[in-house]
Amino acid sequence: MPALEDAIGEIKNFSEKAGLLDKRILVMFSGGKDSSLALYLLKEAGLDVSALTFFHRWSWRETLRWAMGFTKKLNLNHFLVDITDGLLREAAGRKGPICINCKKVMLWNAKWFALNNGFDVLAKGDNANDKIIGALLDQCKTDIRLCEVPKIGIPTLRPLIKYTAEQVKALADEAGIRPYRMYEHVRRRQWREGCPLQYIDREETVTPELMDLAYRVNYEVSKIARERKVRVSVRVPGFEGMCRNCDSELSMKSGG
């Protein structure tokens, strides 16, 4: 298991070889464990780094506040961009899952925000467990940590791409990075929270009203989940409850 000091040193060495020391780097920062660690490591390695966080009308405000506090402690520039209108254009009227539409909006906006504001490199928190390996990164001609895919239009840095999710967790723990958790059920066993819109039933046509419902229901459910320290989410409009590590009483309350 790599130590934090070793991870920082590895990024320093790679950055020197890749010519990143004099580049402005913009990190797509969700406030989750992976992007928080990526931001931390790049800052500790002495790189010129800033954070970019997208939010929309249905984003968790608690995680956004935590993210703002984290970058304040690191003394980094942190840009916030509201993508509500773009998400509605891409998602409303289509069937779920909505995450693919949201990622498209975020990547497009991140690219143009970076280019229009003088950033040289876009960075992400992808780790070795993410599905991007074997797909997009196959197009990289050099080290997959710094990939120049013509379709994206700006070099993309992935400082965690060679670390597994388990290694990322250990490094984040060592750095004292503890993101705010909504105690969502989520789609993976690793802590990978997102937003309540991912719980819209796949067969449903996405509408603003359904997006509002997904937020309201799952926000209320998250209060119970945080209190019990279990992971709960509810699909809408079917109200299927999903719960991990729940006792029978809580499972009945969540509908699962």
C-alpha cells in the first residue's frame, strides 16, 4: 500500500518529466474522496492547481459546503458553475439514467471553462477501478496519467489512475480527507455518492417534476440513513427502497 509521502513524490517526478510544473491545472472537483485526494496531491506536489465544481438545482447542498471548506483549507481558487439549464436541456424528455447526460454537460462545460480561462490541463479523480480504463484511455499514446485525446480538446491529467479504489481510500485516510456523506445506497460498494437524480427509475421519462421528487424523497431518507449510519436511497416514482446494512425495521421504513 503506497504511503502519502510516496504518492506526492511520484506526482512531483511525473510532473517534472511531463512538463506540468509551469502549467495551470483545473481539477474537476465533486467533493468526493477521489477528486479531493487528487486536488490534495497536486497541491502538495507544488503544482499550480485550481478547483472547478459543478452544481445544479438538485445537488446536495451539504456536500457542496464541505467542498468549499476543503478548498478554503488548501488555500486554492475554487470556481462554482451552475449547470441546471444545460442539464435540463440534455435530460428532460429522455429516459434514465440521468448520470450520462449530466457527465456530458459537465465535461463540455469543463473543457470550455478551462480553455476560456487560461488553464492548460484538465484534471480528474478517476482511479484504476473506473471503467474509463480499457475505453477512452486506450486512445492515449503515452502515459495514461496525462492523456491528449483529440475529441476532448485539452490534455487530461488523472493522477490517481494507477491507484485502486482501496489504495485511494488508504491515501485519503492518511491525508485526513473525510468528505461529507449523505449515506446514499449508491451503485457500487465503494463510497461513490453522487446526487439524487441517479435514483430516477430507468424506464421513466425524465421531467423537472420527477427530478424534484427524487431530491425531496432522498433528502428526507438521508436524514434517517445518517442517524443510523446505514446507506439508503429510494427510486422514484416507484418508491423502491434500497438499503445496505439495515435492520428489518429500517428496511420496512425505506420500502425495501
